[in-house]
Amino acid sequence: MSRAADFVSGLQAQQTKALESLKPWRAEVYAVEDGRVILKPFEADAPLGEKVAQLRGFDVVPGDEVIVAEVAGRLFVLGANQRGTPTARSMSASLHLKSGTQLRLYNAANSAYPIAMDGSNGNARFDGNLVVGGTLTVGGGTSSGGGPFVYQAIDGTPTTASTTSTSTWQEQGSISVTLPTGTWTVYANAWSRLQHSVGGTISSRVDIAGSQGTSFSSSASTVATLYAAQHSRTGQSGTIAVKSQYLNGAAGTAYAGASMFFVIAVKE
């Protein structure tokens, strides 16, 4: 073979070797330390000794199959392969959105329940139900148990419309409140229309799932007057009953009208 042929053959061999070195290949993640990856080639019995840099983004974890390439003579992890239905993705580092940017998250249909956040000081929108755990900070104040769940209703027909008894509490109004998943502390307020035939004393209170709050008493008018009472109870979940109750405190007849309820629940 001529020297020219040898030269060309040598160039081709070097080119082939260079191209081979640039070809991406697959490996298994053996471990992740300090943000870098220790690789185990599939054909090898032991992992490589060096820690390999990776692209910023979602975490890779031991057992992942990744694509590896050589960049400037050093190995580099391009990312993890996906061979099945997508699952949750983890990102150890914080994701910061610069002012003026927008992040929008949608469901699989790419239409309903978007979560939109516009810039660092812009607006956020959450379509659908929002349940917040931990501590929620709103306008400089905090809710130590998490985001509040709010419910309000009116019971226009009293369960017991009147009574002459001065010893037995009567149920005036009742509502059913279905709490979101989890355990909640419930704060209930009730406003009730009460009157007394001769202006005697009437007491009112709020009952949360069988627990009665402090009673509030005062002389009632002979015309319907608005009474207020409140109570709170921890450890509530599922569907609970919130009731307004009243007690006739003097001779004569106590009359009950409609009750209005306002319930706030904070996740524990």
C-alpha cells in the first residue's frame, strides 16, 4: 500500500474514532452526590470512578437510565430516559421566575384547572378547589394551620319555633358542612332571630358536631331581635353538623326565627 493510501486510511481511522467518542450512550445512575452523577455502564460490573456533571433540571435518581455524551473530553449526563407512563418529577433546587414571566400549569386536557402565576409581584389564579397545608401567609398575616375553608348558609325554618320551657335548650337552626380532606379546626358563628312574649331573657349558643359553645344571654325584645353566638372545635373531618340553639330564660314564650351561619375551618 502506498504512503498516500496509508495516510488516508489513518485519517479515516482517526475520524471514525472521533465520531465514536461523540456518540451518546446509555448508562445506569449508580448514585448522585453533590449534584453530580456516578454512572454504571450496562455492560460493566462496577460503577465508574468519576462524578459526572449533568444538565440542570429535574433530578435523576439511582436506577435511572440516562443518556451520556462526551463533551470536551469529559463525560456529561444529558438526562433520564422515559420508557413508561410519566410519573411525578422532582427538582431539588428552587425554580425562580423572573418579573414579567408567566408559569401556567394545566391538566391533561390542556384546558381546565390552570394554575397561573404572573411575575414575582403579579397575580396568581387557581381554578377549582384549593387546599393549603402548613402555614399560609396572606397580606402580611399568617394562618398557622393552613389555608381557610369558608362556608355560609341560612336555615330559614326553625326546628323548634317556640318554647315555654326554661330548662331545656332548643334547636333553632342546623346546617351540614362537608370539610375537604384532612383534619380541621372549625370556627362557627351564628346569627339568630329571637323574641320573647314579655321581653324576658333568652340565651343562644352554637353547637359543632355535638360540642356546645359558651351561651350568650340578654333580655329579649317583644319583637324579633338578632342574637349572635360563636364556638370553635378542633379535630374535625368529613361532614359535620353546625347548629344554633336557644334557651328561654324567663316565664313566657320564646320564639325563634331564621338562623344565618358563617363557618371558617383551618387545616390542622
